[in-house]
Amino acid sequence: MITFSEVHKRYATGYEALKKVSFHLDKGEMAFLTGHSGAGKSTLLRLIALIERSTGGQVIVNGQHLGRLADNRIPFLRRDIGMTFQEHRLLFDRTVFDNIALPLVIGGFRHQEIRRRVRAALDKVGLLNYEKSYPITLSGGQQQRVGIARAVVNKPSILLADEPTGNLDPALAEETMDLFSQFNQVGVTVLIASHALGLIKRMGCRTLVLQEGALISDLKPTPNKRT
Ligand code: ADP
Ligand code: ADP
């Protein structure tokens, strides 16, 4: 589903954010990506969604070699990838409904289909009664869930999350991680960049560790230790 072979990313500044990173994530797998701030986690996620292009090696997503993918094909790739950002990137002058509907409006879906899908996404994240609310009136945890609903409204096969629990208290952080698990349980491939080490340990998932752009460890899941 996602394969990195000796992937390099050098930014225009000359900074090498990723160095020879290789790993494979199977369809339906859930994994964490961890490491210190600046280790290259966001960069790695951005390469998968082609927000950035690699400068060496191969990135293969859903069987497509991204290095060979023309810019005009990027929207088609992104239809199958949902991504959440630490700062949510919600539109504050639009309702929750409109925020989540946005990818579908861009995708040209019919009005009725949009309503159906947005409601389904809101239901999944437990915010059915909030479709007319404005994001500013919601708590941080609820805003994060609106971001997750927007990421999954297209029913992507891959879900990428960049520090989804960064601003949340421990209980909300755990709820958010459980939400990602639920998407994973219905077959979505999930990759979460996070430095919430305690939480990651409790989730019992595969964990990729980046250090200064190099992948230094890839720990497979241990039996579920959650209580
Ligand atoms: P992380 O998500 O692990 O905090 P990032 O992938 O955001 O790490 O960043 C890795 C390194 O690459 C950092 O040193 C960052 O400053 C640098 N970097 C990120 N984006 C850019 C960019 N667009 N141009 C130049 N350097 C960048
Ligand atoms: P986040 O990791 O929360 O997405 P960052 O602070 O890493 O946010 O990056 C915010 C934006 O700034 C990104 O688009 C990234 O590419 C860019 N950026 C980060 N570090 C640098 C840098 N050293 N030079 C230029 N752009 C950067």
C-alpha cells in the first residue's frame, strides 16, 4: 500500500530532512511515526500525499510510483488519502457541515450525496448534532474530530495524521487515537505522526522511529497490553 525505498528529501534550503528511508506498510496496517521535533515526520507524510516530492529513492502509494506521477494526477491520488493536520486548518467562517463537505464539493458530488456522506462522517466521529455549529464554538478535541471527519469523508483507503493529539489532554488524546483505531478496524491503512510515546505504547501498534531524517527503528506490534 505504501512503500518507501531509500527515500531522500532535500529541501530547497539544502537541508536533508529524510535520508535513505525504507519501509513498507501493508494495506489495512496501522502504524505510528515518532521521533523528536524536526526528525522528518511531517516531511514523510507530505511525501505520501505529494504535498512535497522526494528528491531521491522511490515512494509507491497504492501501486503508483509517485516519482512518475504528473502534477495533474495529484488530485486523483489525494482522493484516496485523508490527512489531518495538527493545526486542523478548519475554515472558521464556515459551519462544521461546510468544512467537511469541502472535499466533496471540490469532487463534484451531488448535493444529496454530499449530505449523506457528511452526516456519515460526523456520525463516525460522534459530532452528529454539530453540523450547523461554527468551529470556533467547539472545544479543541471537537475541532480535531471535525478535521478527522473531513479527512475521511471521501472514504480514503489511507489516513495520515500529523500530531493529532498535540494540543489535547490525555483523555481526549486517547479517544482520538481510538477513533483512528476504529477506522483501521474497517480496513483503512493508518499512519500517525506523534511524539505521545506513552499513548503509542498503549496502542500496541507498529512504530517507526525517525532520528534526524533517518529511520532508526521499526518495531512490530507486541501483544495488546491495553487494560
Ligand atoms: P517533524 O515533523 O518531525 O517535526 P519536519 O518534517 O516538519 O519534522 O521537518 C524536518 C526538518 O526539515 C526540520 O529541520 C524542518 O525545519 C525542515 N523543513 C521542513 N519543511 C521544510 C521546508 N519546506 N523547507 C526547508 N526545510 C524544511
Ligand atoms: P507542522 O509540522 O505542524 O505541519 P511545521 O512548522 O513543520 O508545521 O511547518 C509549517 C510549514 O512551514 C510547512 O509547510 C513546512 O514545509 C514549512 N517549513 C517548516 N520548516 C521550514 C524551514 N526550515 N524552511 C522553510 N519552510 C519550512
